Amino acid sequence: MFSRDYIFKNETVSTSSDLKETVRSAKKSVYAVICAEEQSGGRGRTGKSFFSPKGGLYFSASFPLGENPKNAPFITLLAGLCVCRALQKLTPEKLYIKWPNDIYLNGKKLCGILTENVNGTAVVGIGINCDMRDEDIPDELKNIVTSLAQNAIAPPDKKVLMYEIVDSLDEELYEKNALSGETQEYVREINSRFYLRDKPVKIVSGETVISGKALCVSESGALILLTENGTKEIISGEVNLAV
């Protein structure tokens, strides 16, 4: 078994950038977590900036994956599931997973997840909006993001919450071998929290735009989309709700 190194910072540009550099320069497998109170250059998918001021929980954890596990792309959804399980203990309001990497509460984004592969190690960055009040959020994001505090949820001990999420993901990956075995049970739970169900969406991938109705998440972690030409399995892309 392994032990994890935990590094805590007041501020950094990006916990994921810091951890990726650690993984690249290491001569052995890295099991580490870097946590910061604030990020000045947090990133989301497709290079977008991730709003991460003081008042949130921002951390990245590294997970060596070994010999090409068959379900490697599934790790982002699995991380989202672990986040939902931990946060669900704090509120009776149901938490949802917006495929593939956001957690939603009451119709707004509460958490973002970004997974990057570095030399066979998954670096999973997680940002949760905890203490932020309405006045802390820019006007252009007020209808998009939310926080625990804005939903009258008492902010938890952030370190305890982080430990719980990382421990849960470690258990799924290394004790239950979630990326090597069957995924049906995970997919059932993910689909029970599927935010996009029956919603019209647009998937943008490069110059390609596909429109349709989101149906469910497949056992491989793909989005099943109903289009005018039938169902399509979407592996990646930026998802936007169609107006």
C-alpha cells in the first residue's frame, strides 16, 4: 500500500500545474495532493479559466494508473461521484453531475473537475465553491455558479472534506479496481444524478457542433445523445444547454 503526501499552500497559480510538474520530475510513482486556499490561474476544460478566489476548496491529487486500465476515461465521472457522495451528507438537496466534469446544485455549478494524464498518472483537479457569498461572485457568473454558503449549507472543515474525497477515490481506484472491472453499478448511480437528462444540448468539439437531447451516460462513461439521425455516443466535447 502507499502513503500520500499532502502539501498545503495559501495561494498558487494552479494546484494541477504544480502537481503535474511534480509528477513529470519524479523518478517513481507519485501519490500526492496539493491544496490551496486560492488560485490565480485555475483552469477548466478546453483551457477556460476556472473562477477560484479565496473561499473555496481547491486541490489536485495524483493517481498512478498502471498498465492502461480499460476504463481510464471513466475517472473524471468517478471523481464527480465521490464529490457528490461527500457533499450530499451536508444537504438534503440532491447534487447532480453535469457530464462530464461539473457538479450542480439547484441548477448552478458548485464544483468543477479537470483530469489530465501525465506519464500514466491521472492528475485530478477539483474546485468546490464553499464560503463565497453573492457579493463575491462577478455579475457575469451569478446565474452560472453557486456555493455551499449561498445554499444555506454550513461550510465544512475543508481539509476534512478533501481527505474524505481523496480517500474515497483511492478506495474506488485501488481497492475496488473501478477502472479495470465492470462499471454498471457506478453508471446507475451516475445516471441517478445525471443533470442533463432529457435536456436539449449542443456538443462542441473543435469545429464540429452536434445538437440533440441528452439521454444518459453509457457504461464506458460516454454521453448518449439522441439526434435527428439517431443516437450518438459522445466521448468528449464542451457541453452547452441549448437555448
